[in-house]
Amino acid sequence: MSAPPYETHAVERKWQRVWEDKGVYRARAAPARPKFFANVPYPYMNGYQHLGFAVPFLRAEFFSRYKRMTGHNVLFPQAFHCTGLPILGAAERIAEGEPVQVQILRDMGIPEAEIPAFRDPIHWIEVFPEAAALGAAVDWSRLFITTNLNAPYDAFVRWQFRKLKEKGYVQLGKHPVIWCPKDEAPIGDHDRLEGEGVQPVEFTLLKFPIANAFLVAATLRPETVFGQTNLWVDPEATYVKAEVDGESWVVNPRAADKLREQGHAVRVGPTLTGKDLIGKEAVAPGLDQPILVLPSRFLDQGRGTGIVTSVPSDAPDDWMALKDLKADAAQIGALGLDPARIAAIQPIPIIQSEGWGPLPAVEISDRMGIESQMDREKLEAAKAEIYRTGYYTGVMTAAAGEFAGVRVEEAKERIKARLLESGQAATLWEPADPVVCRCATPAIVKIVDNQWFLVYGNAEWKRAAHAALDRLVFFPEAVRKQFHYTIDWLRDWACAHHRGLGTQLPWDDHWVIESLSDSTVYMAYYTIAHALQDGKLRSEVPWAKALTDAFFDYVLLGSGNAGTVAAQVGTDAKLVEHLRKEFLYWYPFDLRNTGKDLVQNHMTFCVFNHVALFPPEQTPRGFGITGFVRLGGRKMSKSKGNVWYLRVALEEWGADVVRMMVANAGGGMDDPKLDLEFAEVARGRLAGWHAFATAKGEGADAPTPLDPWFLSSLNRSVALTREAMQAMEYRIALRTGFFDLQAAWDWYRARVGVPNRQIRDRFVETQTKILAVFAPHVCEEVWQRIGRSDFVVTASFPEARASEVDVRAEASEAFVRRVLDDAREILKVTGIEPKALTLIIAPPWMREASALAASLAREGPVTMSSFMERAMGVGSLQGRPSELAGLAKRLVEDVSRARREDLDRLAMVFDERAYLEAARPFLERQFRCAVAVREAGEPGLVDPKGKARSAMPGRPAIYVE
RNA sequence: GCGGGGGUAGCCAAGCCCGACCAACGGCGCGGGACUUAAGAUCCCGUCCCUUAGGGGUUCGCAGGUUCGAAUCCUGCCCCCCGCACCA
């Protein structure tokens, strides 16, 4: 049991308090200084935050800290989001005592007695803000929440929407919504007992003329009309004859209701049963041939019209129903059908897809051993498989007439359009999967015709958004294409709904702006939030309670005049002018970092809306994208039960370790992986750093021969770390700036025995500063304990000093290392336990020849002859042409494939003997035996195995006793 | 199918844009050693195969190609992940 070296939690709390008290992270415009404005999307406040939020958040935070330490005035604000349905829905469910929702709160550790308080949505919002414990460098004076719970923000969003509407970016349109016929209201995700996330899909209604009416069948596969062989109705089911848009349709009663909700004029007429229809003939749309109406049992009366067209070639349901019927002579007889005609019905090949014969439904039914049309489970799987391959790889056959040879994906749309055009078809919307309202009523789809849209489909707007992307910097660059693609396919977005928390549409208070639409340009609000909010989630600033459009026009757009605006809102002109300056100073933001799930909605909306409201110089400058956080190899997600709450992680590891873990989790397009083993390592290393850095410094006040080498390594580490930080590559930064630097120190210490105290101090200072980005608490503690009076978190990040990069020191140390490695290799291979080592360096002329070759190579390509020519002009080399020629071949080869910077090193002639002599005590410690240094050819050299022959410049021969 | 990102030694993961420093960074795991009463922590060494002298062999999804030289460039193929689409 060893006591922790310092009290992690206590130290972290202490510094968090101090930083806050001293306003270290509070940011105000300072025109003389360069600024950096970073932010992340505000989190939604329906529970405690988990690491899925913390990772993108911290990736932005690290960057903001780095920028602060490299001379920038940094703004890193944070707010909270409560727009939308989840909180409201959850609060209502708590009010109803709904057990699942109650359990969710229990699981988050909410005491039983406090659970009833969550009936009030506002309680949720006020309980959960808890991010400060991460030690994040946030300017909390700009804190706020969204919706009309916070008047100035509410006014801001209303301003935004009025502007968008003025410019024609918000328009009315039609929109299918999942709808509860009993409540007569749309059903949001969080009001559903069943069917979360289910969207409406569009069916094609095929109209089969029969007598003076149409039988109307619903299908999702209009391209299969060429394979129709018959119609299915349920003999026991009830149908109605209804007048729809002036035509007479036969559908089931539910379908009649649905059609009415979808904008059709419907008048329900007489009732009939399935039996009445069976045996009749109707002309099939597309196919243009009469087909029989036959009985089946698999029809779902809740979906479509209760009448289904039969395509036994590609629909396993139809194939099985047909098979069942053919085998059921009794039913055929009872319904008075002609057995011969039924026996004659054969599937028609219409789609050729990869890996399938002409009749996939027949094929798969056989393969899966499907017994009958009631074998629902297998049939669903069969359908899914056939549909998938058919849709992606299928091509229409000759049966499709003019569509022969067209891919299914394309044919589907074209055939549907053709049928609609010719009046042979109509459309019907259904939920893609069953949806049940909280009132237990099954949902239908309603076409709402007064829906407000943000018209992201607008070509002009898209063009401007594309242009804004071209001005953006992406981390990583690879996501840029993703954004362009999203802009292209994005359609109009329904931007308001009837329920939930939010801001009302300014021109129509029946509507509440939905959550992805009220959060597109609010980063601008941060620039003035300190004055509007005064550090409170819900503003209590009197004059900010009634902000006008003129206020935002002036502050954010620069139109109008400060005096007028000030008088209007009841504050003074100076303040209004000041806010305009804050905005101009900070905006646009330099980095917004989010999870990659937001690329196709929020982040793209952000670009669109900036383009709509602000001039080009104020559209976003940098977007960072983070993958999906993985824990234990699995994606972190609430629904999969693989969540790690921030408060739990912080409790267990402390903020610094959690931050290190996040930095190490990896960036780019990869999913960041939280590695608990690394956390363990990091915990130890941070504690170790604290202990080392704050210990009474061992060492002497005297230079060592290794000082230049260590400083050189240190500067290289710093340079690489800066490069990595600038690219948000934190794992690399951690490696170069922490682990590699530590390894360099370990080597230095092992080499010199007693370090130079000055070097040690330099190491401590540099390391503490670098590490402060990731582990600010430990570093601040160290900083204070080594006697610094400022804050390390605002200190300047180490500079790479070119003057301290010492190529010669690096070369000589690489030489020592090479000797060490070579000797080890020999010992390993031979298995000899050494009694003594003799290092035999190459003779001086060889070393000169080597350096000559390298310096020639720096000037241009070297050949044997050009080298020899020059070498023969050098005094010490003249006397030995044959020996030189032998060496030259190898030198020329080595030198011609070396890199530029290695040549610089190779070109140096240095005193190998002196270096090895100096390193002798170290080598002797390493090998635990005597080490001698000799030179090839010197008198009295003991070399029984003739090793001296293999001595080369930079690689002494080694003789082991 | 469309768009994007990938496949590197037991695992994680650099390198690939800008071909030679690459048997291929680093971490984990594993083996050995130092330190310690011991454990842990820490530090050092090793960890594709062969090798009693610093060497050799075979590797970077698969198959070809370009090149004096390819993990890196080109062509084709296979597989994985994300988004879209789609799932009567």
C-alpha cells in the first residue's frame, strides 16, 4: 500500500476553483491580440453527460488551450440545449410514473425522493449541467440555455427566423408526418410506445379498373407490375366502395380514413366483403392485361388498402399464397373458382439479379423451406434478402417492355412516374414500421399542408453553401467531400412542429422551432452572451428581457445605430457599441468540433444558415469531426447499454487521466477508442511526473557531455509536438511531447549518471508546459511547487529553438547507440557472457574517406570514379589506392541512398575514439565488464580473431572475450 | 447501388500524399533482467523465422504492373466500417 503521491481529486478541485476565481479562462475582446474562438455543439440536457460528449468537447478544448499558450486570446464558451421533445416527453412520463423512464433516472443515480421533481422539464435542465469537473478551460460567464425559458436567446432565434423568412429561406409546404388520428396531432419520437425513429414511406396505389370502379392495391415495388399474375383479397375482410377525388375506389375502411388525412376528398359508400370480389377480373396497370382476384390470408389490413397485387416471381408472400391456393381444392370449389385457370397461373420472370435465377421468390422459398403463406418469420427474412439484391443489382428483363435492361433502382422511379402520369396509380403514405402513439392508438401518416420548411433544396442557397465550404479548414481534411455531398442531397427541412420546448415561430405562435433549426448560428450569440446572460443559464438581465430585431441587426449585422437601439431596449449606447465590437472581434469562429453524426445535419445546416445571414467573411473557418467513441471495442451508445458517464469516469480516474485517455483515443476519421489500460499507464506516469518534478532536484551544477544532445532532442520533440497540436493529432502530440521526451530524459540520465541541474530544470519546465494542455491540474500543481508564481495554463508553449538543435551531438550519440546495439546483437547471437569488450575503431583515413563521400553527395550524385578522383587529391588517402577502392564501393552506395539530413551527419569527421572513451563507464555499466577502445592497426592491439578488419567509419569492430 | 473511410506483424496503431533511413515508430500483452524483504510501480533488454559475431530469409488484404528499388505509385479483385437509399 503506497499512499497516492498527491490527492488527485482535491488538487483538481483546488485548481478548478482557483482558475475560476481568477477568471483565467474569461475572454474579452482585445483588438491588439490575435483571437481564437472554438466551440462544440451544446449538449442536450436530458441526463448526465457521458464520454460520448466529452471526447469531441475535449478535442476542441485541447486545441483552445494550445492556442492560448501560443499567444492567442481564446474564447471557448459552453451552453446547454433543451429544445425539442425528449425532455418534455421524459418529464411527462415521469409524471405518469412510467416505469422505464423512472428506471433511467435511478440508473443515473438519482435518489428516489428526488425523482418526482423531474415531472417539471425545467428541473432536468437545471440539474444536469456538470461539465466543469473536466477542468475545461471554459468561459462560464457566457453560459446559457436555449428556448423561450431564456428570453434573450429566444429573441435571438426569433430574429434569425424573421431574417430567414425575409430572404425567402423559410417557406410553407406539404409534409407527411406520423400522426395520431385520436389525438389529431403529430407523434414525435418520444411520444411513441412503439416505432421510435420510424419515418413515413410512400406506397404506390395501383388502380385496377373493374366494372364502374377501381380496385386499389398498395405496393412498395411499382417496378414489379410486369410480373403481376393476380390480386389478393381477404375473403373475410370488409371493404368499402368510396368516392375518392371523384372516382369510385374499393379499399378497406382504414385506407379510406388514411386517404382522407392525406389530402384526398373521400366519401365512403357501401360496404362489401372480400368474398364479393373473389373471382372477378380486373385489368392490371402497367401490365394491361386482366388478372383474377383470388383469396389469401397473409394480408395485413392495417397497412395499405387490404388489397395486394400478386407478383409470385419476386414476392415470396405471393408465391406461397399461390402455392397454398393451388393445393386447396376445397377452397377453390367453395368460392366457385375455376381450378384450371388457377393451375395455369405461373410466375413471370421480370428481374434478373446477381446470384439469382429468373424466379427469386420461388428459389428462396424452396431454399429456406418455407411451409406456407403463414410462415411469417421466414417470409420476412426472405423478402428482405431478395429485395436487397434485387434493388442493388437487379436489371429489368424483356417482360418490362421499354424498361428492359434498366437497373431496378432506376426503373422503380421511372415506372412509378409513368403510372402516376397515366392515371393508373396514386400514392399512399404509411409509417415504414408500425408506430403506436402513447395513447395506444396505431399511427397513420398525415400530409400536413401548412408545414414550414427551411428550403435547403434551393439551388442558389446550395451554391453559396458550397462556396463557404471552400473557405473552411477541416480536421481532418477528408470530411470536406462528405459536406459537399450532403449539401447536394439535402432537401427542404421541416423546421417547426407543434410540441416540445423551443422558440415559437415569430409570425405564428402555433409552431415551435425544432431543435436542429434553432441551433445553426448561435455561436454568434456566444460573442455577446456575457452581457445578455451575466453568467446565468436563464438570463435575469432586465434590459435583455425584451431584445428587438434592431438590436441584433446592429450588433450582429452592423445596420442601424447604437443610440436608437439602446434607447429601444433600455440600455446605454456604449454597451451596445461594445457588443458590436465583441462580435466583430470574435466572429467568425475558428473551430467547431463535433461527432461525425452531425455532418449530415447540424454542421451542414450551420453552413447554410451562416451563408444566409452573414457576409462571407463571417462564415465558419474551421470544422473538426470526431468519430464515434468506442469503449471496450464497442460503440458507446445509450441504447446499447455501453455508456460511461462522465461523473463516474471522473470519480474513478480524475480529470487529468480522463483527459489523457481522450487525447490518446485517436483522431482523424477513425473512431476514438477509450483504452482503460492506457488510463492506468497515464495515471502512473502523471503521478510519476508530479513526484519527479517536485522532488528536490538531484544533480550537479555542472555541464555534462550529453547536455547538447538532450537539448537537441528536446527541441526536436517540441517541434514535432507543435506540428501535431496544430493538426489536432493529440495522440501523436502525446507521444512526441510526453513519452518520447521522457524517454530522452531516461537515456540522458542513464548516460550521464548525475544530470546537470540546469538541464533538469529546463526539462521540467518544458515538459510541464507541454503536458499542461492535457493534464492541466497536475501541471499547475507542479508549476506552483517548483516556485512559479504565474499559471502554467496561461504560460507560453515551448518554442523549438533552432540554435539548440545540434546535429553533431546527435550524430555522436547515434554512434554510441549503434555501438551498443551492435555489441548487444553479437552477445545475443553468440550467447557469450562477456569478460571484456574491445571496440576497435576504423583508422583515420577511412573516416576521412567516409566524410568526403558524404560531403560530395551533398553537392550532387557521386560515382565511384568521381569519388576516387577527389579522394586521390587528399593527402592522407593518396598512399593507398587499392584499399581505398575497396572501401569506396561501399561508401558510394551508402551515400547515394542516404537522405539529405543524414548526409550532414555523415559528412562530419568526429573523434570516435574520444566519444567511446567518454562513454566507456556507461558501456561498462551496460555490459558489466571491462570495455577497451582501440584503433585498427595501432601497435600492441590484441585481436586474435582479426576483427579489426571489419572496422568501418561509424561502426567499430567489436571483439568479445 | 451512390458518397466517404479503411484492410500493416498476438492486439491497438504509425508510415502511404512527397518510393530507398522499413523487419517497418509507439503502446498494450507476453518473456527476461535491474531495483525491492516481497508485491506493485519504475527503468533496461527481447518479442516474424533462421543464425555461437553485428548476418540472412520471408512479410505490410489478394493478383498483376511501373521502377535499379514499392507497405508507399498504377491496374484489377476480395473484404470491413460509416452515411444515404431501401426494407408489401
